[in-house]
Amino acid sequence: MKLNERSVAHYATCDTPPDKTGFLFKKGERNTAYHRRWFILKGNMLFYFEERDSREPIGVIVLEGCTVELCESAEEFAFAIKFDCAKARVYKMAAENHAAMESWVKALSRASFDYMRLVVKELERQLEEIQEAAGGQQGRPKPSRRNQIARPKSGASLSSSSLSSLSSSSSTPSMTALFSAQKGLQDEVQLFPGSSRENGVAWSKPAAALANGFTEGGARAPPVPPRRIGASLETPVSPGTGCFSKLHEWYGREVMEVREQWLQSQ
């Protein structure tokens, strides 16, 4: 392997934060004695300097295709860096204590790209398992919402508090009571001929006023409920409900009472 010495020396001494630094005793190739060197680990490159303040490294070990393991040596706390290729050099080193030896062996074993590939594969496998589990939960059938009530075509509508109360309840008994209350209210609505007030619903107009019994949109108008002529503008259902908006207001209060009764019965 050919490396640009200037680029390697610059990378060893640049401001890039190292993965690990410290002193180790390195066994020489020619001189079999151990020499104390300053080591800097950056990525998959292990640089060693003669002194801590040295400007340039005296050597570098590329940690690819190697294994880091303990070895027998005259020095205590010794370990070796061995490569798989034939006739490759074995680097023997020794730490100052047992904790430092374990720390260096762990850091050097995780510095290669081979180890990073294994980590990435394991993380991808765990991510797939999490996604499959999340997909299985999302695939479960959700309970159907039976609390959706169609809005009337008129400008009048239920109040926001009534709608929020209806959307929060999805039980069959409560909705049956609500529809029964709505039907009873519609039967009791009082219409006044010639009145200047207009509630905006289609069935408030006489059928004779519509061409061939059809509305302007082309749909057949619903049947006109029975008219009741009252002595005043108040309905027999509840006092003070002379207009459609007030009736809806009263209906919203009734809905809240029915819902509270049902919640208390649960």
C-alpha cells in the first residue's frame, strides 16, 4: 500500500478530534526491546510518535484485515495486532495497566471498516424488525366511527361544543337515543305561513312553490311535515324556541344531557 507521506502526516497532526490517545510500549522490528511511544487513533489509522509533542509521526498502522488479541510476552499487559495476509508483520504492544490494555484492545478492534459494516448490518436488521412490528400494528382494523351525523344543507348547524361531544362518543345505545331525540324534535318543529323568518331548510317551503315538486338542484324535495299553527312564536316543545337557531341551541343541550346520562350508566 502506497500512501502520501505529507497527507498522512497532516491528517495525524490536524485538528480532527482523535478516537483515542495515550502512551503504549511498542516492540521494535529490529530491536526487540519495548519503546514508549505516543499513540493517536483516528478512524482506521493508528499513528505513533516518538514523543507526545512530536510534530510528525514516525509510523502508522492501517487497521484493516487485522485482529487484536492478547499475546505472551515478557512485558505485562501485552497484546498484538495480527494481519491475515502472509508474511505480514505482527505488532506487539504493552499497556501500562490492565484497564488501559482493555481500553486499547476494544478501541483497536472497532476501528476497521469491517467492524463498521457488521454494525451497519445489525442496525439495519433491527430497523427492519421495528418497521415490521409497526406495520403490523398499523394493519389492524380500526373501530368504525358511528358518530358521524350529516350536516343540514342550511346555514344553521350544531354548536362546536355539541359536535365535540358527539365525536367523543361512539357507542350504539347513545347514538340511538340521539337520533330518537332528533326525530322527535323535527316532528315538533312549528312552521308559520307568511312569516318573515326563514330557516333555510328545503322542507320549510311549500311543495306547490317548487316546479314539479323538485328543488333548484334537481333533487326531489322531502315531504313537508305537518304544519301546526300556534298562538305565539314559541314551540310546544320548549318555551323560548321560536326560531330554528334557538331550537338547535336547545337540542345541543339535550344532546349533552343524554350523553352525560349514558356515561353515568356505564
